Amino acid sequence: MQMRKSAAWSLWICWKEVSDLQGIGDKLDVDVVLKGSVGTFQMKKGNAVSYPEVSMHLMLIGVKTGNIVWSAWHTSGGASFWTRHFGAEGKTLDDTARKVINEALDSLF
């Protein structure tokens, strides 16, 4: 499967019928659509430290059939060794979200 990436824009699509999805696929000239949702995106508090936690659910959906081709639920975060023991500042929410997306997409290939 050849994949085209577009980091320059994002598209919010809502469909009710497979025919809607097929129309979107035809207009965009794509075979699949990546759909996702965020389960957790927050800074958690420990004893004396804060740390990020992010979880996402991603699905790759075939536009011709509406079937889910690939699906992944991925979570990352938590206090690192240095944060837990020495109070060192850890990763940001953005860094953690980027890590979650990259690790989930890595499971696709």
C-alpha cells in the first residue's frame, strides 16, 4: 500500500453511509481515510511531580467498503525515573502526543 502524508492540513469528515465515504475518497483520490479520537490528554499529578498522559485511538478505513483496515489504541506518559526520584521536568503534553502518534503509526508498517 502506498501512503501519501499531508502534514500541512487536516480534514474533519463526518459520514453516515458508505456512499458518503466513497464520495470523499473519490474527491480526495485516496483509498483509505485515517480517523482518530483522543481518549486522554492531561497532566497528571503525582506526590510532588506532574507528568503527561496521552491516549489515542486511530483507525484506517477503506473508502470503497467502509471496513476498518487497521486500528490501534496507544497510550504513553507517566513520570520518568528522573521525574519520580529527582523532580526533574519531564516531557510536555505535545511531546507525548507526538510520541503516541508516531508509535501507533509505526505499528502500521
